[in-house]
Amino acid sequence: NTVVAILSATQKAHIDGIVIITPGKVEVISVLNDGTGEGAVAELGSSLDSVSGTSINVVGAEINIATAIANAVNHAYINGASIGSPAARAGAVTVKVQGQSLAAAQIEATANSIGLISLGLTTLYATASGDYRAYIDTTGARIYAASLQVDNTYTSRANAETTQAMGGIHASWVDVEGNIATAVVNTNAEAGIKGNGIINTTGTIKVNAAGTADALAGVMTPTVSISYIKIAANILTAKLAAQQKSYIENVKITSAGDVTVTSSLNESAGHGAIAKLGSSADSLGAEVSYYGGTASSAIAVFEAVNHAYVKGASFGDLTTRTGGLAVESAGNSIATADISNGALSAGLVTIGLAVLYAHANGDYQAYVNTSGAVLNVDSLTVKTNYTAKANARTTQAIGGAISGLDVGTNIAQAGAGIKAQAGIKGNGEIITPGAVDVQANGTVTAEAGVVTPAITLSGINIAVNVIKATLEAEQKAYIDGAAIKAGSVQVKSTLNNTDGTGAVAKLGSSAKSLATDVGLVGIEVHSAAAEADHKNYAYINNANIAASGAVNVQSLAKSYANAIVNDDAISLGLLTMGVTMLTAKAKGDFAAYINGTDLQAASLTVKNIFTSKANAAAAQPGYGVKAAAISIEGNYADADAATTASAYINNSNI
């Protein structure tokens, strides 16, 4: 069976190049697929009520395919249009985009209870793409209004869920390695005000982009037992790439209340890229063999780009002040490669290895570029707040590993890579009687481990576990090059400033207990490696600052790397075979400084507080070493912490 659902929609609402004189409100709104289940859905179902594997054959390719593709383009904008006048001000001006892009490739619900009655492999692809834009281009225009709002709220979601066909795989010439579920999300979104025009409001100006993006890949477990067939590995991939920005650029704002520029991406921690392995059946019966690839895999990748900024825009002038200006980028970059809850309690019902990778990467920025501009505001806040998490857990399949494998390892690998900043830069001028507050706040974690099934393993070969967690984070809060007159100034960067937060690699047991006839496949070294590399900076560079109050520059950070055996495995004895090798490396580069700056203030603090800690603790497997062909002489643990830190004032007039 091959089923395909394709959705392609382009929609826009706009006002172009006209003059509007009205005392009422002006709204430009585009809503596309605002319901919860609207989109492209492709669904596979059973071919029969039941099937006999000895009497039913398949014709042609042995692949059942479901493909769902959704591509949504949704724009709302005002372009080159003048609204109101100094004598006839308009009401509220609103530009808004709302909607979703949804793609789902799935198994029919009733097929879950009886199993997918079919033959061959199942391949499910879901791709959700979105281009969402809400903006005002003021080029050649003037806007006089009570208030101004530009809002972009959207959702992009791709779901793909594969399963094991109850008739098994009957051909050896199929070039696909297993049952596949691939979910991909690609989004571009923006909310902004731009152009060389003039904006004058008596009330607030709000620019907001708020996106939710999910890529979900999984396995539907049939509630039946399978026997006398070949089963395939499950290959899951969830990839999410989201680029989002909120901005005010080049425009001249002569009068306004408070102005906010915010961009939030996956504000709730429950969203992201998720790939979860599940069982091929409720249980395995007699004479079940393996087809194709020898490892079930789950890969989850999240690439996030989230920026909020003001660039080249003037607020007020040397004698006229607007309300407060706040610029903030916020969100969560989360990637999870895991075992489903059902497989945790009953054991992963399949054969072969379990390989899981999770990578969470992000670029979070909030900044004000003052070049060519004057900002006379009540106060100025620039903040980046984010969380990045990569979680990967492997386990032992209860059907056992397969003899003769080149590499007999269950793998869990988690990696997090982040670059983040909050700053003020450029050659312009900021004037405020209030506070200038620049903060970057980040939490970055990579956790890899082994989940222990609550079962007893017997009569099978088990594989060693290779666990790795890597973390690279570079974050800064800064003022670079601007001239600032303010009540007070704070520049603060806080990275993983909680004990135990960082890179964690945990070894666990292969089962609740092991029988005497359990063997080991491949190498005999269980390894856990945790590597954390933190860079955190807070600084003022080449600036001119005059503050009537305090100036504070602070870097707060902790770099942790932990390679350990989990507590449950220690209390029961590490139920596996072989030896253990654990390594932990914690690196840090932390700095707080003022350089090349003329600074006047009531008080000045430059502070750098940091911790760098590596911890590695090995354990003896409860069932010992069963083979002599091993190059490591015993259980091994190594921990290394290397840190560079500084706090200073250099080449400055204070």
C-alpha cells in the first residue's frame, strides 16, 4: 500500500502603498489552519482481517509507504502605507499572522489492536514546512496611531509512526534496512517593523513572534505476539530546524509608550524533536528471526535560531523620550531519543541493538545595535533566556543481540551545542534616566544513559553499552562601542549556575536480573564519557558610560561533567558482563572585564564566580568478565577539570 497526502497553501492579507485616514482601528490579519487537526494526513491500514504467513505473498516491492507533506505560507503586512496624521490619529494598528503547518504519517488506530495485517516493511514520512511573516514596512510612509502591534503566532508539527507488519518480511532483495519513521520540520518566521519611515504613537508598540515546533517519530506497538516470521529493525528520525526573529530596524519612532520586541520559540519545555523506540510486538513467540539492519535506531536533532533585536532605529531624540524599551529572546531547544514507556516496563520486544542519538543546538540572540541612532528611552532591557537539552537513553532488547556483528554495542549519545548572547553594540547613543540591564541566562544539558527493563533476561546474547554526553556552550552579555547615559548599568551572564547541571553519562544494568545462560556479543567494555566545555563572558568594551548609580559586570557559571553508574544499578549490582570505563572532562573559560572604556559611576563591580567539576566513578559488573580478548585490565575511571578564569579592568578611565 502506498498513500500520499500533500498540502500546499499560500495565503496573505496586506495593505500596500495607500493613505488611510480614520479615527478607528486598522487591522491586517491572516489566519491559516487554526484548528488542532488541520493539515496533511496519510494513514496506513491493514490489508485483511487476518493473514497466514505461509499462504499469502506480496507482489512487487515489499514496502508499505505513507507520505504526508504540508507546506504553509502565511503572510500579513502593511507595506509603504501611511496611516493617520498629526491632526487625525488612527486607533490601534494591528498586523497579525496565526495558523499551523501539520503533517502526519501514521498507522490506523484499529490496526494497533490486531497488528498491521500486511507483509513487508512500513515506511512513513512526514514533512511540515512553514513560512510565517508579519511585518510593517514603513519605507516612504508615516504612521500616527494610538498603538501598534505586530504579532506572529504559529505551530509547525510533523508526526511519523511506524510499526511491524504481522506477516513479516518475505523477500531478501528489498534495499531498505528496516521499518522507518521520519518526521521533519522546517520553519522560517518573523515579526517586525522596518523601513525608513516615521512612527508616532501615544500608546505601546509590541512586536512579537511566538512559535511552536515539534518533530515526533515513533513506533506503534501491536498488542499481539508474533511467531515464525522475520522482523525488521525500527529506524526513527526526528529533525527540527526553526529560524525565527522579531525586530525593529531603521525606523524612526518619534513618540511611543513602552516598546517590546520579543521572540519566543517553544516556550513550553514539552516541545521539540522527539524520537522514541517501541516494541515490535507485545511479545516474541517461537522462531522469530531478523531481517536487514541489525540495530534499531532513534535520532533526534533540533537546530534552533531565535533572535530579537533593534538595529539602527531611533527612539525619541535628544530632547524627547519614549517609554521603556525591552528586547528579549527566549525558548527551549530540546532533543530526545528515548525508549517508549511501554517498552520500559515490558522490555524492548525486538531483536538486535538499540542506538540512540540526540542533538540539541541553538543560536539565541537579543541585542540593540545603536549604529547611526539615538535612543532616548525611560529604560532599556536586553535579555536572552533559554534552555537547551539533549537526552538519549538506550536499553537491551529482550530478544537479544545477534552473533557475528561487527560492533555489538547499545549506544546512547547526547550532544548539546549552544551559542547565545545579549548585548548592546554600535556607535550610537543611549540616554535614559532608568536602568540599562543586559542579561544572558542559559541552561544547557546533555544526558545519556541506560534504561533498565524490569525483566529477567535468559537464553540470549547481550551487548555492551556505550554512553556519551557532550556539551559545548558559549554565552556572553556585553556592551560594545556605545555611548550610554543612564541611572544604572548591569551586564550579567549566567550559564548553568546550578549544581550538577551539565554533561551526564550514566551506565545502568541490562536487566532486572540475568539468567546463567546469558552470553555477551562483541567487545566487553561498557563505557560512559561526559565532556563539558563552557565559555561564559560578561564585559564592557570600547564604550563611554556615565551612570548616576551603580555599574555591575558579572559572570556566573558552572561547568559539570559526570560519568557514573546510576544508583539503582549500584544497589542491585551492575547486572551485566565485562568491565566498565568511565571518563569525565570539565572545561571552562570564564571572564568578567572592562576594556578600553571611559566610565563614570557611583560604584563599580566586576565579578567572576565559577565552578568547574569533573566526576567519574567506575563499578564492577555483577556477572564479571566472560572473555579474555580484552585490552583493558580492569574497571577504569578518569576525571579531569581544566579552567581559565579572569576578572579585570584594562586600558580604561574610571
